Amino acid sequence: MKHHSILRVVSKLLIPPIILYALYVQWHGDYGPGGGFQAGVVFAVAFILYALVYGVDEMMRILPPRLLHALAGIGVLIYAGTGVVTMLLGENFLGYNVLAHDPKHGQEWGIIVVELGVGITVASVMMSIFIAFACHNPPIKDEEW
Amino acid sequence: MSADLLGIAIIDILLFTFLVVTAIAIMHLRNLFAVVMLAGVFSLLSASLFVTLDAVDVAFTEAAVGAGISTVLMLGTLALTVREEKKPAHSVFLPVLVCLVAGAALIYGTLDMPAFGSADAPIHLHVAPAYIERTPIDTGVPNIVTAVLASYRGYDTLGETAVIFTAAIAVLLLLGAGIRQSGKDGGKE
């Protein structure tokens, strides 16, 4: 879609704020609405918008499917690993109190880390599924818009 | 105060009206592209309803997942199938009967529930006050929803994350991982 200048310009303008907002939602989840799940989806949407306008091949140059598949697993491992770490430190599985000197800070650290795991998994899963669909389809021709 | 309540009631009635209109339109349309778009509208209206219920976290999820990602993925699915729904081969009598019976059973089930917004509901007497009281002491996280989600109910959220991961594996197994074997046009028939 070479001649859709409006779509190209508007999407280029929109993508940086979308990513910034995703990061804000990710790290601010304990103060405002949102958290890893929502942030992951918003983050994935920025890249999906890019793929819709510039083609999925361009997106796969930045984020190869193999990397996304690995990240999907790494997110779950970060979450479960936090639980294992707390167990090694002598607490229950996912008992964050021991992660810092003060139980409250331990809780905050634990929540931030597991939310990061959720965010990584959700973002990479959404993008992998999108790529799986997009690569299966013949690209939409300009006349069909 | 009552002016506020009246405003909320008007917004609720408007949103529910749109919701019902969208649902009926989805039932009647045979063009699946329009159905997918209306499903996105339905999700966005539900998200607005969650906002009027002060459930902003849920509303955020519904807007991002239901209206955003799902619509894109449904359009991707549509491109793999056909754009028009086939006419049903048999009569609509049995499905309508099932819907009516199931709907009646669900409405009958709500009769036992406490009235909507009632302050005496069990959830407002035991569970909610305990979390509101304990969260600042235990975790110091201002957003109680986040504290419940990631700390008190950390096991559930770990399970949810694993479910999302499993969903990805299932889709990738069905559709292929998106790694093109050879050539630029990709995708088998």
C-alpha cells in the first residue's frame, strides 16, 4: 500500500505514543488502572498497526517470530521463577515478603516483576498469533480496500 | 447526588440500548465483515458499561482485548475463510428454544442474588472490606486491584499467563509458526 500516505503518516505519528503508553501502563499498574496484561496488549497493538500499514515482513525484520516465541516462554518463566526464588529464600511459592528487607518493599518488587513477566508473555503471544494469521493469508491487494 | 444518579441511569439506559441494538444487528447480518466490526463495537460498549460501574481495570482490558486485538484477529480469521455466512440448513425452532430455556434459567438464578448495588451483599460485608483494610498494610500498593491480582491471587494470574502461552502454542500448531519456508508469497492452501 504505497500510496496510502495518510495511513502511513498517521500510523507513524501514533506508534511512539502507543508504545510510551504501554510502558506507562506496565510500570504504573500499581498506582493506576492497568498492569502487565493491558500493557502487553497495547504494546503488541503498536507493532500490529505497523504491520498492517507497512506489511508483516517489515515487522518480522524487527521482531522475528523465533524471538517472539522465545519471549512468550521467558515471560512465564519470569513469573514462575519469582515463585521459585521466594521459595529458595524460605517463603511460600510467590510469597514476595522475603524479596526485600521490608515486607512491603518485597511485595512491591514481586508485583513489578511478575507484571513484567505477564506483559512480556501477553505482548509476544499477541504478536505471534497475529504473525501466524498474517503469514497464512495472501496479502490484501490495494484494489480490495 | 440524585442528579448524579439520574445521569448514570441515563448513560446506562443509552449504553444498554446500543448494546441490544448491536446484538440484534449481529444476529441478522450475514456479512461476516460487518459482524466482526459490530462485535468490536459491542466490546467497546461493554467497556463503557464497566467504566460506569467504576471497574476501570476490567474496562481497560475489555477495550484493549475485546475491541482491539480480537477484532484484528477475527479479521485475520475471516481472510482465511469466507465473508458471507451460509443460510442455516434447518429450522431455527430448536436453537430459539434452547436460548429461551437457558436464558430463563439464568434469570431465575439471579433471583437469589442480592439486589444490584446493595450494600448488604455478602461480598461487601466480608471480602471487600478485608482487602481494603489489609492491602495498604500488607503491600502498600495503592491500586488494590493490582495487589489482589499479582499478590493475593498470584497463583491465578500465573495460571492465566500459562493459559495465554498455551493459546499461542495451539494457534501456532494449527496455523504454522509464521516462519516462511521458501519464496515470498508464503502460506499453503
